[in-house]
Amino acid sequence: MEEIQKAIRQMEAHQTEDALNTLQQYLPEADEEERFTIAELFIQWGMLEEAKLILQELIQRYPKEQELKVMMAELHIDLDEDDEAIELLNQFGPEDEDYLQALIQLADLYQSQGLFEVAEQKLLEAKQAAPNEAVIDFALGELSFSNGEYNKSIPFYENALHHQPVIGDIEVATRLAEAYAATGEFEKSLEYFQSVEEENPDVMFRYGFVAFQALRHDIAINVWERLIEKDPYFQSVYPHLAKAYEAEGMPKQALDMAKKGLAKDEFNKELYHLAGTLSHQQGNKEEGYQLIREAVALDPGYKEAVLFLIENYKADDDYESVIELIQQLISLGEEDPHYLWELAKSYEELENFEEASTHYQNAYPSLKEDVDFLKEYGYFLVEEGRMKEAEKVFTEYLAIDPSDTEIEEFIGRLREED
């Protein structure tokens, strides 16, 4: 064992190459126990192929030694050699000490290959052999949950929780909370979230999210405020907490929270949009517009923010700003026929009829089946004195909506005048 201890000291001193050379040179004269120890060290140090060669030799000498097969199966899994691992694990029988562990590993492997029914069969075999083993119930719950069978997962999770509240580093109550939330039983879900002891930021975020879905904004606010205290850089929580404040009739706190979120994540377009909307609603129009323009600057294709700006500029009769915004978007490659239509309407409002006509014409090929566009374009052409063109557009309109008698009568008058 002296050479093995020497290699360990070399590795601890970051003399990696020397440590590996020491073991490789000593390997031919090492006994079986030492070879096993060297294989363990190779696995620990990431030398998986070298460890595999040693284990293959040991398994040939001791084919009934279950520990070697378990270790080799784990090694195959780490090397993405699933078929070899499955072949090895299928050699375990009910009489073997590691039978349950082999079945659970097999289930994981079959699940990763998409063979969910085979995975479930292996776990049910394990459950038959050990009905009260919490890990098996938990694995059955995980398999059902991953397949979207949330109702089916719940009894398995409940059995696991009854025997062992924490499996690995997972509180089973969190899984039950998620399963009940997925089935729409939010109150039951909240009960389980409330029973979770560890304040894991991801779990706290989900707890608040389920509470928000259940319209329990008071709970969502309380949980998310604690989350921010625990982890101020958990960026996903800020927009949600701002919306929870807004839903509870606390607009000032909502805006403050959105701005705090922007201080942590200055490239979050949704937060800029939310902060801008809240600011605009509270009478700070210019600040609102500026914040939403930041959202559009980050993503010119962010339609929700663009439409907010267009509709509110129009409400302010600020058609110059609509034109400026859309021209900027078009220059950035954002092509949308509705933008051309908005340009046409804005130029029409500013009595720049030549530009309005150009943009109506440009929008027409893409919007010639949109009844609202056709009706508006037809009336524009009438105002421009272009009756023949107006009649053509209105005829196309009526082909889509023949029930509009007002337009039908209007066309009749146009033809009579003609």
C-alpha cells in the first residue's frame, strides 16, 4: 500500500502525472485488494477507462462478486455505455444483495432511452420485493411525474413521504406540492409547500408561483419577499413579485420592485415593459415611454412593447412619434404589414396624404384579406377622389363580408355617380 499512499500524496500536491505514473508502474505487482483500491482512485480522479480495465480483470477472476458488477455498471453509465450497463445489471437476481439497486439503476437507464413502460416494470418488480422502500416509491413517482401522469405520481410520493420525508437531498413534500399544482389542486399544493422545511430558492419561487396562480397574492408576496432577502440575485422573482403587488392594489410597490429588478438585470426586456406600463399608469408618461423604448431597443421584435407605444402615442395624438418608431423598426429589419398600415394612418392624421397613400399601397398585398384594412383603405381612396380604386377595394371587402349592407349601398352610390 506504500506506493498507493505515495500516489495519493502526489495527487494532493497537484503532481497529477507523477501520481498516475506511480499507480501504473505499481499495478502489475498489486494484489486484488490493491487493484480494487487503484480502480476506486482512478474513478475518483476521472480516469474511467483505466478503472474499467482493472474492473474487467477483477470481474473475470471473481464473477460472483456483486460489488464489482455494481461499480462496473456505474462506470458504464458514466461513459455513456448504457447497453453494457443494462446487460450487466440484468444479471442480478432476487437472491442478490444488490438486486434492488440494480433494478432502480435499470429503471433510470430505460427511462433515459424513452422506454418508460420497461422502466416502470423494473420499479414495480423492486416494489414487490421491498414494498415499504421509500426510494422505490419515490422513483415511481418521479417516473409518472416526468410522463405528465401527475395524478398517478401522487400516491407514490405520499407513500415515500410516509416512510422517508427526505430522499437524497430532495424533500418529498416539494414533489407532492408540484404534483398537486399540476393537477390544479392549488390549495393542497400550498399545504405541502408550507410544510417544506429547507428554504431552497427554487422551491420558494415555485411556492410563490403556485400561490399567485391560486390568487393567493398575499402568500406569493410573503414568500417572494423572503426569497429576495435570501437571494437578491434571483432575478426571475422580480417581475412576478411586481405583478403580485399590482394584483393586490399596491402599484407604487409594484413599480419599485420592477425598478429593483432592473438594477439586478439591466437587459430584461419584460421588466422594462412592466416598469414602463406601471409608470405610465401612475401618470409618469415620459418615464413610462422611456422605459418601454428601452425594451424595444433590447428587442425590436418585442411586439407587446411596440404595440403599447403605438396605441398610447395615438391616444396622445402624437403621430410623429408613431412614425419615428415604426421607421426605426423597419430600418432594423422588422417587417410587418401592420406597421405599414399604422404609418399610413399616422400620415393620414397629419394630412400628409401622399405618404399615407404610399404606405396603404405597400400594405395592401399582405392585408388584402383583412376586412378592417380593406374598409379603411376604401374610405381613404374615396376621400382622395379615387373612386374606381375605392370600388375595387370595397368589392374585395364584400367578397369576404357580404353581410355589410352599408358598404354594399355605398358601392351602389359610387356606381351611380360614376
